[in-house]
Amino acid sequence: MRPAPRQKAKESWIQVGDGARLELHHLPWWEHIARDFRRYRVTNDPILRTIFLSQGFWASCVYRASRAAIERGGIAEWIARPLAALAQKAIEILTGISLPPGCEIGEGLYIGHYGAIILSPQARIGHNCSLAQSVTIGAAPSTEGRGSPVIGNRVFIGAHSVIVGRITIGDDAVVCAGSVVHKSVPARAVVMGNPARVVSYDGSFDYVLYDGMDVDPARRASLEKVRSLNVGPA
């Protein structure tokens, strides 16, 4: 009886929240920083620890300010680019985290651990995503040419994971620790291994916490999808 619902999931999952149609609503840079900060508070990180000891938050702040300065255009951009490059290099040395201003990251980024996090300048990451340590989201050649991943909303990416190429990671997906992902991942899928494969469709609902998540219509619809399909391990 199990294969039928799994097949149903395979047919419908890609159509909803697949990451390929990721739309990011951008706020002023200081509001982005405030929402990033709230992600740490929701996970019960103390205020002083977040401000003074959370290297991931430092990296987010530099990224937000640098991207905002570069996007101003004109002479402001001409002045901002070398300053942003220096700030970026300094934060890479200090934290081991590389968030280039060219990549596009939605609100509520959470990086809970120090270091070895590398993002491609062309990568796109959705809202309320979580990255663990030693994560690489990089460019790689494909049949469509060289490209970088698109990460959907509310995705959890575990430690020592590698995600490369012109692929999409669907909304509410989980990339387990140590996984190597070079093919697109359906929404709400949990993948692990090298190469990564789907092991369940339980989603990231227990791993990604943020303000208002219980009333977020997108998250609630995604969670209802899991409950209605009642999909077991692949």
C-alpha cells in the first residue's frame, strides 16, 4: 500500500514550493538584521551571546549592510564596493563565513555555528533558512551551463553539506549532515548521503523556528500538505 502515496507525492511535490519560483521580498537592511537577530532569540540564544559571540550573526550584519550599500548605485556604489570587499574579507578571516554581497538571501538567516560556510555569489536563499557549520553552496557546470543553487524558504542545511550546481532545494526541505547534493530536491523532502537521496518527506518543521511560524500561511499550507499526503519513508 505504501508505493501509491509515494508516487502521488512525487507527482505533486515539485509543483508546490519547489524553489524554482522563489520570490524574495526585500526590506531595508536594518530590518533584515533585526529579523536575523530574532531567529537567534527564538532559538533561546541570550541577547548578549547573540550580539557578542555569534559569528553567524556578525557575518549576516556585514552582508546586509554591504549589499544595501552596493545596491544604491551611482557614485555611492563606486565608493561602497571596495569598502564592502574589505569588510567581507575581514569577516571571512574572523568568522570563516563567506556571504558575498552578490548572493541573494531572504530575511531570517540563522547560522548557529562558527565557520567554513561558503556561498557562491550567484546563490539565492529563501526566507528563514538555517545553515550549520562547514556548508558549501557553490557553482558547478551543468547541461544548462555553469550555475548556482536556489534554496527555498524554511530550509535546514546540516553540517558539512555540499550543495552545488544549477539546482533547486524546495521549501521546507532538510539536507542532513554530510550530504552531497547535485540534483534538485523536492519541497519538504529530507535527503542524506553522498550522493544525497530522499529518505522521507517529513520536512524541516521541527528544525526551523522563527517568529510567527504558527500563523505563517505558507508554512501552514506546506505542513498541511505533509499531513494530507501521509507520506512515509521513501
